[in-house]
Amino acid sequence: MKNNSRRGFMGMAFGAVAGIGAVGSLYAMKKSWDPLPSVKAAGFTTLDMNDYKENELVTEKWRGKPIFVLKLNSKMLEKVKDKKSDMDRLIEISGSHYMVTIGLCTHLGCIPGYRPAEENFLCACHGGMYDLSGDVTKAPPPRGLDIPPFKIDGTKLVLGEEGPEYKAMKENGITL
Amino acid sequence: MAHFTKATSVKDWFNQRLAIDKVEKVMMSEYWIPKNINFLWAMGMVLVITFALLLVSGIFLLMYYQPNVTTAFDSVNYTIMREVDFGWLWRHVHGVAASVVFLIIYIHMFTGIYYGSYKKGREMIWISGMLLFVAFSAEAFSGYMLPWGQMSYWAGMVITNLFAGGSLHADGLVEWIRGDYVPAQAFLTRFFMLHVLLVPLAIMGLIGLHFGALRIPHVNNQDGEEIDFDEESTKYLAGDKAGAKVMRFANDFMAKDMMVVGVYLVFFFYLVFFHFDFAMDPVNFDPANGLKTPAHIYPEWYFLWSYEILRPFSTDTGLIAFAFAQVIFVFLPFLDRSPNTVPASRRGLFKIWFWAMLVDMIVLTAMGKLPPAGIFSTIGFVAALTFIGLWILLPIITKMERKV
């Protein structure tokens, strides 16, 4: 009996040590899989918005992801104006309207192609479609193209920083 | 302490220390196999041989492959394919075996389903087998990342995105799995680790479990007959080899087993030497480019059926259907409510169920390869619904089944 309780105590003592060790190592293992600080630090891109031409899609790169930048002409703007929520998706810089979105389909992350003649986006993977403001018009994508965090700085746009315009979009549920 | 005597031979020396005679009996000459089986019972050995081919070819590829985003593509397509003597052989053996192993796994699985080899004490064989299927799927996917071509990159992107869980938007989880915002260096190195160490370790452990699960219930036979292995093996050992319903694993069964393996290897090396291209997607001969999606992303043929179950639905429904398809086979022993362990041909409605399931999975596979448009989209949608419907019907039709 005395032996048994001693053995029981040793078992519990070992269990406690092993338990702490197991939790500790799981935490270390989880943290080791996290993105590295260098990866996180390289997460800013600055765009000069004077460089873009109307109805010409330019793909920039931010955090390894493609960023669609499309400057809208007045005819295209009329098209977007039909839907109020679509207007809110555009970014206005010194009088011009831009669609700036992450160029990955919100379905499973393929890159949709821009069709300048039809003035819309088509994702070749599963047939999803988006309009000029990046809003979804045909499933399977569950929502419009995501808008990257941005801050307007004169005629420049800084991606990766959250400016007041971006925060407003987030609050209104325009983007995630 | 055990008593050792002066060895009379080398064999005796080992026998005293390692009981090799006994091990040989337990594993080979007195491991009993029913006589009433056919060539489909050789698929296990075919799989063992294929796994060995993957392991050996993998070891040679590992000596020149570089898990680095700037050099991975060239280390495969230039160094291994052009510089290393016979490098092409290892790559083509590895690529073809990775594809063919799934063909054999599917044959092995459907053989088990047809003959009811997942019932009456054989549940753990089935479950460990399905876990092996999952492990092989992880192995195939992680290996597909390594050449770092366009299909590697975009398959990696799409599959890791599944972990965001649709509307759950678990983007943090996806970034954690990748170690970056997109598949990049951290992603390649960790999938390299998974492919060459962690997943193969799991596979080897599961193979041990799969074999171990066979020992008590033994291998099933063509009639699902319940054999008294003790009685039949005694009969065999007493000299009544013709009357006994069982035979030795080695060399009785092994002789025919290896005959099938021989035929298989001729077919296998025919593919390696003359048709290796079926396992090499042309799109993957373009280096990975995060700013350009291939026009049409599809997985290798063995994942097409489950991909097609994901595709026709909206994101969330698709994910649920996909998850359902991934796990449902594991539960087969419990969803089949019938007491009969006989071939499907003698089980009434289950016979129809079996062939319907097989045909449905072939249709899903074919549709998964085609662009999701027009009539193919509709056929795929119907086939996906049929797949789910068949599994819902299974407990009902097997419950109705009469005892044979």
C-alpha cells in the first residue's frame, strides 16, 4: 500500500512535468510555424497613382499577392454609379477614381483576368465574375475582390497601412 | 538469465539470440491465408512493392533536389533530368509510382468494399487502410509542391486556401500553414520536410498498424466464409494440404502474389519508359509565378473525384460536401448495417449500390478534368449529389437486406 501510493505520487509528479513540457513544446512548435518577422516587415508597397492610364489594368505586387489597379474613365464611372455600394469600393485620388483590389478570386485564390472590351473580370478556375468595382456578379465567389489596407498620401497610395478611408470601408462592410 | 549453448551452426547462433525460426513461422510459413481467393488479393503486395519503388527513387532524388524557391525548379528540371546519370529514371519512377499507387489503392479499396472485407472484426483493417489513404494523399500533395512549377504553386495556393474554411475567413490559419502571406520559401521548406520525413514516418507506422490489424481476423476470402484458422492450419500441418482451407503465406501464397507483382512491374516499367508523360503535367514545366494563374487549375487524376464534389457548389456548401467526401469512406463499416459478409453480387440492393458508387466516382473524375461549363457542369453537379445521396441511402438499403 505504501509502495503503491509512492508509485502513484511518482506517476503524478512525472505526469505534471511531462504535461508542462508537452504544452510548452506545442507552443514552441506553433510559434516556429508562424511567418518570420522579415516576412512581416516586407509587407508595404507604395504606388504613385499618376502612373496609371484609363481602362488599363496594371498588376502590382504586395505581400507576394497581385494587386489590381484600374483607373476608371467617365463612361466606366457611369456604369459603376448604377449601384451605390459599388461606388464605395472605389478610391478617389485628386479627382480620379481607381479600383484597387487584391487580385485573387475570393473563391479559392486564382487570379481573375480583366476583359477590357466587356469591362469585367472572369476567373478561369471556376467561372466567377466581377464588375468594374471588383464586386462579384457571378458565383461561386462569396464576395467581391478584397481591398488591401491602404493609406492615401497626396497622389500616392501606401499599401499595408490602414488610413481613414480604408477603416471606413471596413466598418461599412465593403471589404473584410 | 537465459541459457545459451555452444552454437552448432551460424543459424543456430542467431536462433539462440533472435529466435529467427520462430519469427519466420509467425511472419511467413505459419501465417495462414485462405485458398479461396483471386488475383485481387495480391494488391497489398503490389502496394508494398510500389511503396518500396517510391522510397528508393525518392532517396536518389533527395541527393540532388534543392528545397529553395530560386533553385528548386532547376534542380529538378536541369540537374536531375539532364546532368545526373539516370536522374531521369528516378524522377520518372517516382512520378509514375506516385500516380499508379493511387490506381492500386482504389482497386484495393473497391475489392474490400465488394467482398465486405471491412466487416465482422475487420473494421480496423478498413480504418487503418483509410488512414493510409489520407497519409498517401498528404504525401502526394506535399511532393507535388517540390518541383515549384506553376501547378505546384497554384495547387499549393488553392489547397491551403481551403483551410480558411470559407466564410470563417481563417486567414490567420492559412498564413500560419504557409509561413507567409502566399506560398514562398517557408512554405516550400516545410512541405519538403513533410514529404521526406514526417508523412513517410506516419505512412510506415500506419502500414505496421494495417498489417497488425490483419492478424486476428485474417484475410477475407471470395465467399466471406468464416474459416476456423486453428483447425484448418492443424489439418494442413498434419499433411492434409489438399483438404485444408488455408495455405502458408510463404511460399504458397507468395509464389502467386509475386507472379501478379511481376505482371504489374512489366506494366509499371512500360509506363516509366514509354508513357511517363501522363504523370507529368505540362503546365508544371513553367516555373512558379505568383502573378499569373494557369488558365485551368486541376489536381492530378486521383484527386479529381473529390475536387468535382467541391466545385459545383458555392464556397461553404462546397467545402462541407468536400469534407464529407474526404471522411465518409472511413465510416463504411458502421454505415453498412447488413450482417452479411459476402460478395456484393449476392447482396441484392447493395450490388447496385456498389456499381453505382464505382460508376459515379468515375464520372466525377472525368468531369473534374473538364472545364466547369455547360453540360459538363450539370453532369458534375448531378454526380456530386448522387455521391452524397448514395451514402445517405447506404444504411437504409443495408438495413433492409435479408440475411443470406
